[in-house]
Amino acid sequence: MIHLALVWHQHQPLYRDLGVSGPGSLRLPWVRLHAVRDYFSMARIVAQHPAVHLTINFSPSVLAQIEDYVEGGCTDVAWELSRVPAERLDLRQAGAVLGSFFDADWHNQIFPHPRYRELFEQRRDGRRFSTQDLRDLQVWFNLAWFGKEVREGAVALPGGATTSVAPLARKGAGYTTSDLEEVLAEQLKVMRAVIPEHRRLAVRGQIEISASPLYHPILPLLIDTDRATIDRPGATHPPRFAHPEDAEAQVARAIAAHARWFGAPPRGAWPAEGAVSEDTVPLFARHGIRWIASDQGVLARSGKWGYEAQRADVRNRVYRAEKDGAAVSILFRDTELSDDIGFRLQARDPSEAARAWVGKLKERAAEASPGADRIVTVVLDGENAWGAYGDDGRPFLHELYGALQADPEIRTVTPSEFIDGRADRMIDGHPAPSQPRVFELFTGSWIDEAGSAPGVDLGTWIGEPEENRAWTLLGQARQDLAGDLGAPGGEAVYLALLAAEGSDWFWWLGDDQDSGHDADFDDLFRLHLASAYRAAGRMVPPSVEIPLVPRDPVWTFAAPVGEIAVDVGLIVRTHCPGVVRWTSGTLQPPTGEAVLTPAGGAMAGMHRYQARLGPFAQPGELVLRFECRHPGCDCGDDARCRLPEARVKIRPRT
């Protein structure tokens, strides 16, 4: 029997200044939009396959922001832009709508809807938008983020209510202001259902809900940055940041919040990014966490000589991690199976993809010794992957759960079921005394930093100049405000500092990762630092006001750039792989081309590609042309992703 522990991780960083609430207080809309498309539906979909048991892990920052929407009266900037009647949009607001309301996966969220696609092509071609066009764009940006089932029918919610936007999706165009208000009201209904639906399935015993630390920090780095594993050439440690008390607070506060939302503390945790170290073990144990999970790459680098994590007998077990008399159980995810779902199966037929994945699961599990009682652990993002799947990933998930439920050789389990046993499901227990010990747990995460020596590490969050400047700012703020933490208002100061410790801000800094929205994450990091100083009644240091990342102008179909200054680069960004070519009658050289490379999709789960042109040393004009190389596009006849000839003036520096 193959025991499969499938863990979906739901995470977004904190988009709100903790000192500000109310309309427009969240800078970015991704918590709301993923709640509408993913968070509720990921629970609802598995509920339709009752023999499938799995784990859903939440970062508390996600659920806290959902509460901000449904109970705190908070909204995001895009929500407020949606609510402005199209005829009342001023030039700035209309520009913001045109520039950001195509933030959805082109091939899976825009092109399948005729009116949304028409608006996209209209914007791409530079044609004027009427008031009705703007209102239709406001509606479709919000409609396209609903799950397929809500766009096509009615879905039952906990408590007996239902949600549907099917009539509005069928209407297609010619929307009214009341239509737009109805769309936003349905979004709120879905957000209100997220926590109750998960609680319902947990009480039923079908899912286990685990937690990450409060604001998703890399715990080993909070404990001591000097112990960070970085092995990229040129990487250095920043001035030491060592606040194990903050790591403790991030865990303790997460557990308290989880207990309030779900009626009981979590039994397990996915440490942010699977980042663990020996020092994190007693931290989790002290707060009642019985199991944690990380990546097989961490297991491979643990112990004096490492573990043979490529072997199923070694990888597919529950281990016991210990330090100073404290212990937790630890599972190590199968990297290949996890990444197949997250990154490699999107373009395949859903049924074929599910069958292939289950077949691979069985092949890899069969490598274990005959009769061995093993568990295969699969952990991955439970939200961002689905934008790249057709129909929001629903067909694939139903096919996958159906195949797992029907296969007599596979039993899906939660980690707690496998550790404690569950007689009604014929699952034997594997308690801590019977678990082999993992010695010298390596300080690492699920990812091997790009450009570093082989093997997982922590270099994605530390070691590059931009990352180290951020750690320096954080350390200085922590030092400056230490005396304010016990004063009146100290709780607000501390919460803002904890928010600034989140992993997301550091992930996108440096050259090893690119979100396509690095400036936004830079701004949010420094916003939380500034909020901490303001909560203490102090002036914000000038160093906090200085951006950490370059601010090159970004050209997109939705927000084209008309001119740039000499000696400034231009980033050309699309949702499709391809090549951007430029010509000029005035510049040297007069022609050039650049391949667009993956730039990530920030926390929206969209595929983005970009290339940096220039900087150009003299004034002139660029003529840009884009050649799409997306396998799903017919750019000969259809030309949906074709870039009409675009011109960018290069002006003298003023």
C-alpha cells in the first residue's frame, strides 16, 4: 500500500499597512482574487471526493487579510477602482484600470472569454476605450478570477447560501454599474465561506489544516543570519541579525490565530519555504507542533555525510528531529512529484496528466523494499499553479482525485493520520519512538538558489547586495525600536516589524529571482518598516525611503511606455515566451533582439516573460516588434499575442 500525504500550501504576504484600514488599504488584490478562485474551491473540490484525505496549509497572513475584507471593511486598490462608475473615472483612474485590469493569465483567463479577449486586443492595438468598454473591463477583470464552477453554475456555500456569476458571464458585454456591484458582492460571499468550509472538512476528518509562521518568515534567518547557508559565488552575509525571540513569536502567534479560526491549534506546520534548521526543532516542539515538513534536498544534506534521499526507502519515511531533548516528526517532500504538478503538467490533457502523475507516483514508490511501510510526501503551492492550467485547474484536480480514490494500491493520508494511526481507515500508527532519527538537520529550504553550488540552501533570501541591504535596514529598525516594544503602542510596533520579516520581500530582491513586480515588493517591505517607526512615534529614517531595486520603466501591452531617457533601460514584459526585436534609424547599433526570459508572476500565479533593452546612450526612437513562441498560440492566423509595431522615443536626459 502506498500512503500519500498531499499538502497544498496557501500563501500570500501582507499587502496592508497594519496602521491603516478601510477602503483601498490593501496595495495588491491577490488575497481577494485567490480566495475567489482558489481558497474556497480547493476545499470544495476535495469534498467531492470523500475518500481522498489531504492537508491544506495556510499562512496566517492569508486568513487575516480575508478577515480584513469580510469583517474589517478593508478593500484593495483594484477593488476601489472597480467600484468607481466608469463614467466617473478620471484620467489617472482610467489609466490604472487599463494598465492593471489585464492582470490575469492571457491564455487561460482572458482569451477564453470573447469580450475580455476583444478588450485585450483593443488595448494591445492602442484603440480608444469608450465608457462602456471601461465598465466591461472592470467587470471582466473580476469575473475572470471566479472559478469555472461559479462562472458556469451555482455553488453551495456553508450555511445553505449559494454563489454564482453565471448569468453575468453569459451576458458577456454591455454591463451596468449594478452588474459590477453584484460581482463584487459575490466575491465577498465566497471570501466569507473560506474559513467555514475548511473547518467543516476538518471536523469531518477529511482534511488536516496545518499552519506556517505568522508572516511567513525564514525562521533560520531570524534565529541567526550568520548561520545561513549561502554558496553562490560572491555571496556574503549581511551584518548579523539574530532574534530567536522573533522566530518564537512568529510561531506562537500563528498557532493562536489558527486556534481562533479553526477551534483547535494545528498539529503540523509547513515552515515557510520548507526552511528548517536544528534550532527550529525545539521552537516548534515548545508550541505543541507534532510534525513539520521540508524538502528531500534538506534530507540529502543532513547528517555527517548526507542521506541518500534519491532512494525511496530513505526519502519516503517519517523521521524524528531532535535537539536539546525536544523532538518533532519531520516529513520530506518528493521534489520531483511536487514540481511536476506545480511546473510541468499544465499543458497536458487533464486526464492524461493525472494518469501520468499517478503512474509516476507508483513507479517511484515501488523502488522501496518489498513490504516496507512508507509514506510519499508531496507539498506544493495550492493557488498560483492553477492560472497556467486550463479551466482553473478544475479538470486536472478532479481527474487526479478520482484516480487516487479509485486506485486500490494508494491510500491518501494526512501526516497526523499516518503518525497516530486511524483504525477506521486501516492506517497503522507510526509514533515518534518508532521513527528513525534524522541527525544534524541541515539548514536549508526547498529551493537551490540559481547560480549557486548544487544543493538546497537559503541563498534566495540572503547574500546578494539588495538582499543584504534589506537585512541591514531590518536589523537597524529592530535595534532602533527595541526600547519601544514594551511602551504603550508597542504591540503595533512589533507587529509591523514581524511583517517586515516575511520571506516574500527578500525572495524577490537580487538577481536570482524576478517577480515582474519587484518594485511593489520593495515598497511593501519598506512600508512595514516605516509603519513600525511611525507606530513608535518616530521619524522614518531616510534610508528606509530609498528604494532597494532599480526602477526601469516597464513596457507592456496594457501599459505601453511612450518614451524613456537616455542611459535608462527599458523592460519589455509579456505573458508569452518569445523574442522582442527593435530597429532604429538613429541609434547604434541600429537593430537588436532579446529573448524574453521567465520573470515569474509575483503572487498572482501568472506566467510572465521579459527582456531588458538598453540603456541607450543617445536620443532617438525604438521600433519594437514581438514574436510569440508560446506553444498554445497560433500567431500566424490568429495573432492574439502579436505586438503591433510600437514606438518608444528616447529623449535627452533633462
